[in-house]
Amino acid sequence: MRSFRLPLVLGLIPLLILILGTLVPRPFVSPAVDRQPSREILLLHNPIHTDIALRLDEDLRSEFAELANAGFAIGRPDAVYLVIGWGGRSFYIETPTWGDVKPMPVLRALTVDRSVMHVDLTADIPRNLPQVRSLRLSETGYRQMVKAIKASFLQKEGRVQSVPDAAYGDNDLFFEANGRFNALLGCNTWTAAMLREGGLRTGWWTPLPQLLDLSLTLHGSSSPLP
């Protein structure tokens, strides 16, 4: 029996860390910020990745006007949402669909890779889709979150840097980002950090979309997904 105890304990440790990372709130004490919700943002997710969708208005177009210098059509009048995510350069760029998964990008995601920002323009996004969650921020929290998102873009000589020949379609682009990526501190922990900048509470460590979503429900940030 003793020969089975060590593998059992070692197997339970990661599970315990994941549970605690979801249950323990971050920040531990609810932030003292303006809590009057006046801005809606959307949290978009698939089984492994999360994005933040911001409703486009003239103020937001102005905030991200520098993306236009790299060829991103932020001023496109028929676009309703700006969708932004952060991730590992190799896997993010080279895996637009599950059918495009390749061993080397997966290996880099599991070790250490450079990071990129992905920006996309979309039409209106229905709230009743299972991969969409509505969150509400105060005006102050929204501004702080937008500022933190902008700070995630790598700049050289005061300009954001697009990744040449990297896009999924006609409405999106990839940009160089600050920070290094690995699966333990990846896209979903970045999303959680941006939401905390907006005044929401998340779990302490939520490397999976499902854990981030659950932590938002547990710590009172909004209603759960339908």
C-alpha cells in the first residue's frame, strides 16, 4: 500500500492547487473602487482560450487608433466589437482551428514562448451563446482595464509592432506583446489579470477558461453563464 501512496499524493497536489487557485479570491479583499456598473464587456471562451470583447464607440476607437498604423481597420463602421486576447506566439498564430494543431507549437506552449496580442473586429455578439459571458464594470474600472490592455502591447520607438503575415482572416491582426507565455501562466491568467484591473475579483490562479468562469461566479463578479 505504501508504494501507492506517493503517486496518489503527487497526483492530488496539482488538483488541490487548481481547486485553491479557483476558490481563493484575488484580490483577497474586494477592491475599494466605484462599483456603479455602467459598462458591459463580454468574456468569450472556447475549451482552452479566453478573449475580452469591448463594444466599439468613438472613445475606444480613439484609444486604439495606433493599431490603424499597422493596417488594422479599427475605424470600420460596421464593426460592433473589438475582441482582444493574449497568448503564446507559436501556438496562437499557427493554430486557427483544432485541425491545425501541430507538435512544435504545442511543445512551445508547454515550455516558454514569446507572446502576441490578437485583435479582431466582429459584428454584434449574442449574449445567449454558451461561450459568451456578460460582465459589468464601473466607468473607472473599464478605463483601468483598457489602460492595462494597451500596456500589454509591445512598443518600439513608441509604436506597436504588428507580426508580419500573421492573421486568421480579413478583420484581424497579431501584434507583438509584453511578457513570456507558458501553459501555467497563459492566456487565461492574462484575461483574469485584465478583469482584476477592471475591478472584478477572480480566482488566484485560473489557467483554464472553466476555472476562470467558475471563479467569477464564486466571487460575485456576475451571474454564471446560461
